[in-house]
Amino acid sequence: MAVPGTWNVQSKELFWYEGSGIYMRTFRYAPREAGERALLCFEGAAYEASVFLNGVFLGTHDGGSTPFTVDINGVVKPDNRLIVVVDARRSPLRVPMNNTDWFNYGGLYRDVYLARVPGVYIKDWFVRLVPDGTFSKIRADVVVVGGDGKVVLAIPELDVQEEITLRDGAGRGVFAVNPESLSLWSPENPKRYDVSIRLLPEGDGAGGGAGGDLVQDRGDLIRDRIGFREIKAQGQEILLNGKKIFLKGVSVHEDHALLGKTTTPEVIRETIRDLKEMNGNYLRLAHYPHDRRFARIADEEGVLLWEEIPVYWAIAFGNKNTYQDAENQLAELIKRDRNRVSVIIWSVGNENPDTDERLRFMSGLAKRARKLDEPRLVSAACLVNHTKLKIEDRLSEFTDIIGINEYYGWYDPDFDKLSQLLSNSSPDKPVIITEFGAGARSGQRGSTDDLFSEDCQKALYLKQIATFKQYPFIAGLSPWILYDFRCPRRFNRYQEGYNRKGLIDADRKTKKLAFSVMREFYKER
Ligand code: GCB
């Protein structure tokens, strides 16, 4: 099997396979300097991965879309045999559970690599603007493994060169920057600054020459490109850098006809090109963490992102281990992407009915997200109250933005309910319509009543947009969905294994009629 790659698209026999796969390879390793540590890094293994090196079991990771690292010191030798058992089985206790509306790809579908770090190394950093409306302070948190001492954080373009003292492997600093010279990141101005964090050996002073010559770009010198901006929810509005913004978006799955769930920078850039052709500025990365490179490219391209964990439909909300798994996936996602300026919203889930157990579970996740990342917004894609026809979900007390999925005119054919629902609601927070849409097979034409025709999809988009325009509390849209995607639940004669609600066919080329409805609307906005 090629790694990265999902087994489902690499072998016909394995297309529907959902059990375990055993990966084995040998590799040679020789440290380049004394004290070096070796780490095995996995960007994504679906779903459970157990790692064995030279016959020694090193651990198991749960969660199909977040990265993890295995410390192999003491076990690694000059000649090594690595075995990774990846289990893609679905289960009601996992996150997501066994029932989803997307394809269950399995395997080592993202990069796996060996990292060499010094004995003392920088493991984690979080550099962001303090969200107090003054655009004049930057806060940095740094975590170091293997020792204490100091780090020097430098942002040369902003004249920042500051020392942070570490205690028990962690340090925090707040630095003044001149708001006049700070160029704030936005879709129109995707400005990023070169940021470096350099570890000084214990006892060294900042700027001292001692560390300088010894330092290499490995683990005691971090280089990143970070943008600075402020994102806020205020009343019914979303404010980017203090100004009201409308999120002109669309949802997208990580699904490719040839690659499955594996992606490449080219595919990511193509997605962003299609969004921009639609005059959009925002993507909902549904329903699980997408590849790490997505947010990096979005930073560069000026695209705002909603990122999500797969707390989808009827998770085992009463199960402690399921909660631990969900919280761990959330923490791994936030730690991976919190330096990415493009990410403005963490979503703690999608379409779960409002029960006490679910409220406990998801409010716990919302609180955890705020702890790990105080300046970002928290949301979830919720259902509406269908009985009262009202936007109402107890979880919204714990979120900054209310996300709602609605399919009036599709699953519920009575389209008039949408206006009733919106008129009945007076949300105290901004609302994003996180999903709406209709299925259409590309090339299928017919009347506006012919289900699965492009004409029917287009007509519904026109009606949805005309309705949204009347409700100023709607602060953004992410219709379902940019591209058709594989889906084992969808096997009628139009679907043939795909969810056909895409605005673009699964070939990622053929645009359906509704694409131009969104393009025109976003142009006008
Ligand atoms: C939804 C789900 C999404 C589905 C979509 C559909 O509400 O959130 O995952 O794919 O509806 O097409 O039914």
C-alpha cells in the first residue's frame, strides 16, 4: 500500500473493507548528534492505530483525523521493523459512530514521518493577538520538552525580540506592538509575519551569542508564518478586525474520486480556487479535521475556516470513553491549528438532538475549546426545533455563534416553513446557515419539480437565498456542499454511491446550475 493512501481506493477488493490493516516496513536510523530524540509522527490514521517497533508495543491512538506522535527513544536501533495496525471498523462508541453520511475510508491515509529533535525541544507554541480591540498586544505560549531555560520569540518585521522564561517546561509572554504598523490579516490582506522561537540553553541570556551558532532549524528553533487578526461575535454580528463581515461560504468534505480521503496541496488549492470563483471567502471543513495543510494554505490565500470534530448524529453521549475520545480529538485539532489565522470557528459537532446527555457532552467540549484557545469562536451545526418551528437549542448558551442546518424544500417539501422558522426566531447571537441544499445529478435537466435535476436544485437555491436576504441576523452561509462525495447510504438511480448535493460534480470540474446562483449572490454581497 502506498502511504499516505487509503486502502479503499488502492485495491478493488478493499473498496468496502472496514477491518484491520497491518502495515510493516523496515528503516535504518543513526542519530546525527548526541542526545538526539527520535519521534514517529502520524498525521492521520483511520480509525485506531497501534504502533509496534522492533516487537515492542508503543501505544494506541483513537480518532481518524488528528495527528499523534510516538516517542521511540530506547526502542529505536540502527535496523528497525515498524508495524502499525490500523483498524477502520465502525462502532457505536466511536467518534464518529457507525452511522454517518460519508464514506468510511481506512488506513494510513496521511503522512507518516520520523522527526529528529534535540534532547530539549519546543513542542508547542501559540502566538496570537490579544482580543481586546486595541490590536496592540501579542500573547505567546510555549511548551518545551526535556528541560527549562528561556526562549526568544522574534517577529523582525514588527520589531519584536522578546525573552520568555520557562518554568516546568512552559512559558508565556505578552508583548506590545505598534497598532499603526501591524498589518491585520483578512481575506483581502492575507498578511503573515515570520515568527521564530529559539530555545536558549539553560543559563543563557537573550540575544547572547552562545546559543546562536549551535542552533539549527529542528526543534530548538521554530519558524512559522503567523497572521494576526481579531474575530468576535457581537450581538447578531460577526466582526473581523472590528468590522462586520458576512461569511460567504460553502461546506466541503475531504473526499476525492481517485485519492479518497487523502489530499494534496494541489487539491486544496483547487478547492480554494473554486470557492473564489464563487466569490466566497469562507469554508466549512465538514465533518472532521481536514489535512493540516488546508489551514496553512487558507492562511496564505485569505480564506476563513470553520473546523469541526466528528461528533455527528447519535454519538454515545452517555459513554465516558466516547467523551474522552471526542475531547482528545478536539484538543489534538486545536493544538494542531490554533496558530492558523484562517481558522475562526471551532465546531464541536453536527446535528445532534437536544437531550440532557448531549448537552452535557457538547457543552463540555465547548468549554474545553475555550480553555485551549480563548480568542476563537465556538459553534456547532444544530438542528432547529421542528415542533415550535424556531431556532432553539440549549447548546447555544455555550457557543458564540448558532449554526443551523435546514433542508426546507428538500427533505421537508414545505418550503414556507423556512420563513416561519426565521420569523419566529430572535436569536441573541449571529446565525450561520451551516447547511441547506438539494441533490442534483450533474447534467440531469428537467422542470423545477423534478427531483435530482439541476433545475430543481437551482430553483431551491434561488428560493433559499431570497428568504435569507430578509433576515439580518444571518451572518453567513455554508450550503451543502461544494463537490459531490462518496456515500454508501446513497444508492438511488441518480446517486449511485454519491451524495449529489454538490454544486460541482465529483469530477471536481463540472459546475451545476446552482453554482452560479451562489456566485451571483456572493458577488452582490
Ligand atoms: C445533513 C448532514 C450532512 C448530510 C446532509 C445530507 O444534515 O449534516 O452530513 O450529508 O445532511 O445530504 O443529507
